[in-house]
Amino acid sequence: MTVRRRILLAALALAVVAIVVALIWSAGAKDSEPKLEFTLAGYTNGPQAAIFVSEKCGLVTVRNLSKSAVTLSGYETLLECNMFQPFCNFSGLRANLAPGGSCTMLPAVSVTTKVGNPNEPIGSTTSRWRLKCTVERQTLSNRMRRAAQKLPVIGRHIDSPPGYTVYSDVFEQ
């Protein structure tokens, strides 16, 4: 084996060891759930869709209180009945929040439709509700996992970064 090939193999081995160490070191505590603050600023009419006559939405600001960046990948409105029941699920959201950063969401609380029984709201116009957010921490380990998942040979063997579910306090209407 030539000297050039030995140097190349040594550099490759060193790179693999460095990646493994970085993944382990930056993973952080497994139970460190991201800390979010939810603030209700009021209510508004939501965007009009083809089948909706009206939609009542909460105007909620979500602030990242964690020391690392997080990504909100979806949220769900939970209405109080006997227990908190899911009402509206929105999974198209991909909001990246830096430490101390915030975003504003419009979760639907009640909807009046043109189909079925018109002018009868679906959801609730008076009960209490809360948000359930799906969150992923943006650590070096998680970014490296996402990048490694795209590799052709080893990508399918790499687990997705852990996701967390964070609940807001209960809001009154």
C-alpha cells in the first residue's frame, strides 16, 4: 500500500471518529424538552376557505425559551369537552425559532361551514382550549442526522432526530 493511500485511509478514519464523537457529544440530555411560551393576543376571523362561512381563530405568539434553536413542525387545537379533544390539526408549518425568537399562529377554534347545517358552528365558541405543538430541537447532532439520512448507503439506518410534544396553558374564550 502506498503512503498516499495510507494517509487517505487515516484521514477517512479520523473523519468518521470525529463525526461519531460530534453526534454523541452534541446530542444533549435525552429528556431536555424544548421550552416554549404561549401568549394569546386575542381572536380574529381566519382566512376564508371555499367551504367556510366564517372561522374564529386565536392569535397566539409562540416564543422559544430554550438555549438552542427549535423547529415547529405542526400544531393541533385541543378543545375542552370532557377531556381536551383534537379539533384542528395543522402540519404544514415549518417555523424555525432561534433562542428567544417567536412566531405568531392562527389556530382555528370554531368554524361555520356552507355545507351540512349552515350557520351552526363546528368546534366551540365558548369553551376553553389549548395548543399541542410538535417541536424538534436544532442541535448539531440533529442537523448531522438529517444530512446523514440523505446518504445513499447508510441513510436508511440513521434514526430521525427525536421530536417533542409541547402543550400550551389553557386559554379561555
